Amino acid sequence: MEITNVLKISYDGLDHTQKMIFLDFACFFKGAHVEIVTQVLDGSGFKAESGINALVDRCLITISTNKKIEMHDSLAQMDKEIVYKECPNESGERSRLWKHEDVCRVLTINTCTSEHEIKFTFEAFKRMTRLRVLIVNNNQVQLFEDFTFPSHDLTYLYWAGYSLAYLPSNFHANSLVFLYLKDNNIKRLSERKLVS
């Protein structure tokens, strides 16, 4: 039996929550610290500890001695293919985006490359009402002043080079577990004046 088929059988044996956790690991959290990821997943309504234990028990992931999530490259590739097949022709309809080209296609007014400034539009984020994880590792991303976070579900926000002087007035931090704004321009937390 081909190795891909064996891996797929292991994946198919997972319940829905375990599959969601596994896909998150492959797309966003491979190599991340398990305690942070556990908090993020719990904040998203997953039962992270039991899901992670099930993945470890099935040898789909391992937790290293320094508490990092490890996954074989073949498994990560298989998971990414599963997400890709959700909607092969329209990246904006997939449950997860991790490739630079796909993110650019969905979130910007024009195509973009790593050599050019990227502008995220309000319209692009408007439809993302269930956004749970946002990782921006490109300090060339520029935001329009009307930029908003429409999601109440955001649990993980990592943004290198956040360009606005404030977080949007509709920024919902109720579910937020992890916030990292490296090299940012923030002068105040909200565009609204803070009440003292």
C-alpha cells in the first residue's frame, strides 16, 4: 500500500475536531510551542488537549522535548492538499490560506510579490467573519485607514510591521489568546479615544 494511502486512512479515522486541529498544525503551527497552540485552539472552541493527544497516539504528530509541535513533511503536504481540494480554483473559498500568492489574491486590490508593497483592503476582510488565526510575516503590508477586523473569533494575531497607528475601533479581543505586533507603528490601542 502506498504511504499516501496509509496517511490518508489515518487522517480519515479522526473526528471532525481532530481533523481541524491537524489541518491548523500543518498550515500554521508546525514548529510552534504546544502550550501557546493549545490556548489558541481552546479559544477557538476546540478541545485541544484531547485532540493533540489523539494525534500523538496515532503518530500523526510528535511533541519535542522543548514542547514544539512536529509533523512529518509528507503529512503536512497531505493536509495542505486536503485544504487545497476544498476549492482548487478559488483560494478565497478555502478554510485556510498559507501560501503568499493565495493570500495576495484574496486580500489585495492588485497582485503582489515579496518585492512590492502590499495593500490589504477592507473589502477583502469583510467576508472573513470567522477568521481565527492571522499571521502576517511581511512588514511591507500597508493598510488602508478603513481597515477593520470583522471577526469575533480571532484567537491568534501575529503581525510583523503592523502599519496603522491604532487597532481598528471594531477590533474584537474577547477571544484573543495570542497578540504579537512586532515592528509596529501603534501610537494608541484604538482609533477611538480611550476612556480613563
